[in-house]
Amino acid sequence: MTEQLADHTTLRLGGPIGQLLTHTHRDDWPDIAQAVRAHDLPPLILGGGSNMITPDAGYPGPVVRIASRGIRARPFDDERVDLVVQAGEPLDRVVDYATEHGLSGIEYLAGIPGTIGAAPVQNTGAYGQEISDTLASITAYDWRLQAAVQIPASACGLTHRSSHFKTIGNWTILSVTLRLRRSTSAAPVTYQRLAEALGTSLGSQPPLATATTGVRADRTAHGLSIPPSGPDSRQVGSVFINPTITQAQAEHIKQHGGPIHQGDDGRPRASAGWLIEYVGHSPGSPIATGIHCSTKRALTLVARERATSATFEEALQRLRHTVRATTGVALDVEPQIIKGVPLA
Ligand SMILES: Cc1cc2nc3c(=O)[nH]c(=O)nc-3n(C[C@H](O)[C@H](O)[C@H](O)COP(=O)(O)OP(=O)(O)OC[C@H]3O[C@@H](n4cnc5c(N)ncnc54)[C@H](O)[C@@H]3O)c2cc1C
């Protein structure tokens, strides 16, 4: 039976795959690269499929599922340890490994679905922490050079929920090196809701295990985890990035009771979830055929019966259009929309 993208994505949408190649061990990579090169089409790279919307028509070329596992610890200096992690290792497992070994720097990323190899692609982050905080370098396969290359984090173009991997896409990440601090205390809490969830104050440093347990509980309570079944079980998390806005837009949003965050560049950012609610949607709202806001938050869209990737994209366009028309704010879609290649 033909493999379907729907079997490998958390939205459970997407059609047939041309050829599925699964990368399970670093030694098998040369064979996988060779099998890909036998196709005329570029490879579609799949991690946990938790941040992509794949075409209903499927992908007729090679699809490489990254499932390589393994974590190796290497002292960097007296205070820091490098973890060299194979790309298919689940991010949440790496967080557990770090917690068990008294290594701090990724604790607030607990509970995020997907693989460590995909984390640099959108500079995955939460609760004031991003993978760029600890990423030292990656090893990637460069499809133009047809060779593995080492790329320092400083050359990855890591910004808020983006990187060169998201925008250019010539590389497949094979492993990442994280530089973590030896400490049984978490990084300082910088996010107000996290402080409340942990029953602590901004700037405090809870024990690592307290931090990861608190983050996972907060994610579940606020609809930031994938429930194993039920109406919210097919999703890709937040569908829009919190947008950078003008000072005038920030004033307008504040007047209407909306939250404003300050981005790393010092410019104001609005809450995409607040904007969606402001234009009239709320948890549970139907948006397009088979597509609803999740029962817990408007910023997560979920797929239900009769959903297709096309109706999911239609829902995204509707929300973008309404927010733009009402507030003038342009929303950028967070998950990757994978374009199919037309069959000849
Ligand atoms: C409930 C839920 C909560 C979430 N919460 C957060 C959150 O708090 N913060 C956040 O940032 N994200 C969040 N996400 C989004 C997602 O989980 C992360 O972005 C995650 O890092 C994606 O990992 P993945 O392996 O599933 O990537 P995939 O969906 O498989 O891939 C995403 C993109 O990366 C590419 N890619 C995957 N692996 C590689 C590789 N090895 N080399 C090169 N390219 C690759 C793919 O081609 C695709 O373009 C959430 C998603 C869900 C469903």
C-alpha cells in the first residue's frame, strides 16, 4: 500500500508519497542521499510532522523521514557540556536527558512535539527560551555540494521562529550540538505566565525538574500539547507567529486591552491569538470545512471530519484576511506549507 503523508503528520492530512526513505542511523545516510539523487525532484524532509501542512495531492518525489537517534555528551569547559544529538531524537527526550544529567538551557522547551533536527528550522522556542540560546552548531547535508557540512549557530540565520533552513532549504540537518550549562537550577524565569504556573517570581531559578514538570502541566492546561484523542488531537500548534507591529498599532491594541510583548529587536509584538479573538473568533469557532479553533485556544486550528489540507489553508487565509482588514496587522503563518509538485 502506498505510504501517505497523513500517516506521518500530526494534522493527519496529506496524500501519497513517491518514495519513503527512513534515516535511522548516521551510517545509512550515504545510501539515502544516493536514493534521493535518483529522483528528479528534491527531497521533502519529515521530522515529527508537527509543523507542516502537506498537500492533499501528496508528494510524488522522495520523502526522507529523519528517525536517527543518539545523544553523546562531551565536556566543553568546567561549566559547560556539549550534547551532540542525532536529528531524529525527539526534542522532549533531549530535555529529559539534560534534566537527568544536571544540564540547563533547554528546560522550558519541555513538551514541544517534534525532533531536535527540526528545532533550528524555526528556532523552536517557548516560555522565553529558544533553541538558539544553546545551539552551538549543526551538521547538515548540503544537497548542492552533496556533502556533509558543519555550520556554526551564528551562520544559521536564527531569528524569531525562523532561520536560513526555513527560508532557503538546501540543507538537511543530520545532528545538532547544544552547549548546556552544568546546573541543577533552570535558567531564570523571564515569562510572566511561567512564573505564575511555577508559583515563583520573574528572575527566579527553580530546580530543573520543577521547571520541566511545571512547563508540561501548563502546556496541557492551555492546549499547547496534542491530546491523544478527542476534538483537538489533529493539529500543528500555533498557526501564526506573534507579529511585529508599529507603535501606533501597539497603542491601539493596548487601548482595547490586548497584550504587547517586546521583541528581541526592541520592536513591539502583538499576540496573534489575541488578534484572532479580537476579530470575533474564540476557542471552538468553526473557520472552514472541518477546521475549527481548538477547544482551548483560538490560535491553534484543529482538523476534524471532512478536513483537507486545502480547507486548512483556506482557514488560514480567512483568518489572515479578517485580521488584516480589521486591524491592519499582517499575520505570518508559522507551520511550513509544503507545496506539492504537479504530476506530469
Ligand atoms: C501541540 C503543539 C505545540 C507546539 N508548541 C510549539 C512551541 O511552543 N514552540 C515552537 O517553536 N513550536 C511549537 N510547535 C511546532 C513544532 O512542534 C516545532 O516547530 C517542532 O520543532 C517541529 O518539529 P518536527 O520534527 O515535528 O518538524 P516537522 O513538522 O517534521 O518539520 C518542520 C519543517 O522542518 C523541516 N525539517 C524537519 N526536520 C528537518 C531536518 N532534520 N533538516 C532540515 N529540515 C527539517 C521540514 O521539512 C519542515 O519544513 C508545536 C506544535 C504542536 C503540534
